Amino acid sequence: MTSNQIMAGGALGLALFAAVAGTPYPAGADGDSSASSVRVVNVAEWIRDRRAGLQIVDLRPSEAFDRFNLPTAINVQLGALGVAGLDSAGLVVVYDDGNGLAERGKTILHALGFDSVSVLRDGAARWVADILNPMVARDASDAERAEFDSVADLSRYFGGMPRVVDRIDLEESAATQLKRTLRRGCAF
Amino acid sequence: MTAPLYEFGLITENASLAIAIGLGIAFGFFLERGGLGNANKLAAQFYLTDLAVLKVMFSAIVTAMLGLFWFSKLGLLDLDRVYVLPTFFAPHLVGGLVFGVGFVMGGLCPGTSCVSASTGRIDGLVLLAGMMFGIFVFNEAFPLVASFYNSTPMGQVTIPEVLGLSHGGVVLLIVVGAIGSFLLAGRLEARAKQGGA
Amino acid sequence: MNPYLSGVGIGVVLLLAFLIMGRGLGASGAFSTIVATGVSAVAPGHASANLPYAGYLGDGTTSPLKDWLVFEIIGVALGGFLSALLAGRFRTAIDRGPNTTDRARMVYAFGGGAIMGIGAKLARGCTSGQALTGGALLSVGSWLFIIGAFAAGYLAAPLFKRQWT
């Protein structure tokens, strides 16, 4: 290999890793919102506790937002993040449909001077699943049962339906689950 | 300890000037090594016979760009304390166009003309004089261009922001683009050599 | 030296500038300072009253030439000199194309320099400050400058063909 090829290969390798990493900021950098991503359960607790300065931002198209959105969320497109009137002193949680929009929104907000930005892990679908339709199998372990119980109250607060089932059905797609949830009429 | 060291109070003013000379020496050294102290070689870029300018510039940009990304990612550099030049869309674009005309006309840019002059080339010296004259003219005519000069401000925007891509994604695009342009450059130079020699 | 290697070397120098000083390299800015200092020496009232000069003159407590970029380009000249000396490339000469005269070259060098001076002022930088520094930082304005400069260079090249080929 020539030295040119080595340099080119090295640059390409570093660039590929950079693209995978996405943001040049270290993971879990600073502040109490130190996690660059958060679980739906935590966000649910923050909403329920009316955490001061919490802003939930839905980055999806308005049709998706109108169909279903997290409670207290506002719908902002990527390009409008700078003029959406968000408070940079508070904690911003951004979410999408798991297609990368949230990561981009986080990058943009950081560049706009927002220190506390977190991405909702696994997007809106995770909220529909874990908060609005939490399930535990009849023969689950004690630990699993305890976890389910702690989420159940939270779920009911948001109009969800915690269920004990014979068998956890993993085949149900996010879209089907959302349709089923919306038919119930209790998802905000 | 994080970089930039100066921003964290670790470098005195006088030390920073010494560092300026040191970095300048290295910069000038590598420019001359790359042959960029010679106006013929620089101008050849625009006649597609010798694309050293492209090769040197873009390998430098890519190297520093990757370095910035990874030093920041590894927590060794606080990227927020590195000054990003504010963008003024129209002046930047028009300034670039004007600069490009002067570049192919004079065959040297400000930095390389220093190298050219210090390696004995009189045309480099003359170009530096011309450049200072141009700066003087601009300054004297400033009231006429002031509104254009300050127009279309966009703030300290970066490419990832305006394209809605991740920083790392843009890095990859630029590296791929640079390598592609290097391959093209090699082909163009080979063709020029066959045609001319 | 392999141009890619020379480029990587410059890239490392640029990176060091970011890591140590939190800023990149530059060139045209130093010449703005020199011009401002010169004008101020000849016509101090005029210089301090006009914005483009005043910005480079500081507050009068220290010499405006005690400036980071000015020291840097002194280094650039030294570095180039050293490299040429070590390689035996130092030579008093005029670099020009084979089909033009020394005199024409001088005229074009001065003219090209003047035009670049104007372009660099408009863009708030040159190939060192905008293209290299801003380019590595992915600044939009800097990449506009790069694209504009290369595009204009190629488009204007036919006008100066006699100069170089």
C-alpha cells in the first residue's frame, strides 16, 4: 500500500466512525440532564411531576403529530427550532418516529446554545408501547412484576391500559398498536 | 485539562505570540515543501496541469476537520470555545469570486505570497504590495460597500445545521468528496502530462 | 514532498492552532493590520476615525503590530525561507509563464494582489483564514468562499492563459 492509500484509508475510516457517532460532543456530557437519550418512563415521570422547564418537542410532520403526540408536546419542524420560542435554560426532550430526526434536532439545538437536550429513546412508538400499553406475562418473574406495577400507575395517569396477559405478543407492529390505542380514545 | 488551552487561561499573551511564530514557521515550511511558494505551480491548478493546490488545501482541511471532531468527541477539546467565523452569505460568496479572479491573475494567495517572497521571488513581493494596496482601496471606499459588507448575516452557522445533517455525516461527505477529487486530480494530471510531454 | 503529506502537515498545524489558541490560521488579516498601521503613521486622524482601520489599531496602549496574525505570517515567511534554504531552492527570481515577460508578470502580480486584497476584505479572510480555518470548522460562509474562489479561478483562467502557459 502506498502512503497515499494509507492516508486516504485512515481518513475514510475516521470519517465513517464520525458519521456513525453523529455528534462531535462526548456522550453524556454535562448537566443533570446528562443522558443524551432518555427512557419514556423517565419522561413520563417528569410530565406527571410537572418538572419545571421541561419542554417536549415533536419533530415529526404535523399529520403524525395531529394523529398522536406525547402529552404537553409541541410540534416543531427542524428548520423552525431556532424560532420556536424554546427556553434554553430548561430541559428539552426531542422525539421522532425513530428515524434520526431527533438526533438532528438535538444537534441543532446544541448549536443554538441549548445545553440540556435529550432524545426520547426509540421515539413515539415506545411511548405508545411502554406507557399506554404496558404488559406483563402471567408467569413473569417477581422483578418483572414489580417493574410492571411501578409503570402501571404511571400508565393509568396517561390514559393507558396496563394488562396482564397470557403471553407477550411481540408480533404486533408499532402502527397496529397505535391504531388500537387510538381506537380506545384515551391517548391524548 | 481540555483544549483550547488559551481559552482556559493556560497561555500568557507573550507565550501566545511565540506560539504564533512557531505555528507560522511550520505552516510556511509545509507550504514551501508542497511547492506552493511558486506562482507557476499554483496557477497551474486553474489550467488543470498541476493540481497541488487542491491536494494540499483539501488534505489540510480534512486533517484538521477530523482532528476537531475526534478531539472533541474524546472530551479533549471544548468545541464550543473554538471561534466559528460568522457567515455573511453574499459578501462571502462574492468575496470568494473576486478573490478567485485575483488568484488566477496573480498566481499566489496571501499566505503563499509570503513564502514566495521569503524564498527570493520578486513577483511574490510585488503581489504582497498589490494586496496591501487593494486592502487600502477597500478601506478608503468602505462607506460605499459597508451596507453590502454587512448584508445577509447568518450568524455562526455550520453546514450540518443548514443541511439538517449530523456533524459526522457532513464530515464523511467531505472526506469522500475530497478523496474523489484527488482521484480526479490524478487522472487530469496524467492526461496533461501525456498531452504536453 | 508529496502534496498530500504537506497538506496533512498543514492540517496538523491548523489543528494545533485550534487546540492551543482556540482559533485557526490566517494571512490577510495580518496585512490589514499592517496597512492600518501604515496609514495611521502617515495620517493618524484619518485612521482612527474610519472603521476599517480603527478596528485593527487597538486602543493605543500597545503597538497594533503586536498582533497574533502578524507574528504568524512572520513565522510563515521564516518557515518558507528555511525550507527553501534546506532544499537549495532559494533563488532570486521572477516566477512566470514561458510566454510572458517579467514586466507583464509584475503588472499582473500587483493587479492580482490588489483584487485578492479586495476579495479577502469582503470575505473577511483568504485561503488561510476562510478556506482552511473556516473550512475545517464547516462554517457555511467559508465553504461559500472556497466554492466561489475555485469557480471564479477556473472561469477567469482563459483571460490569463498567456501569463501562465
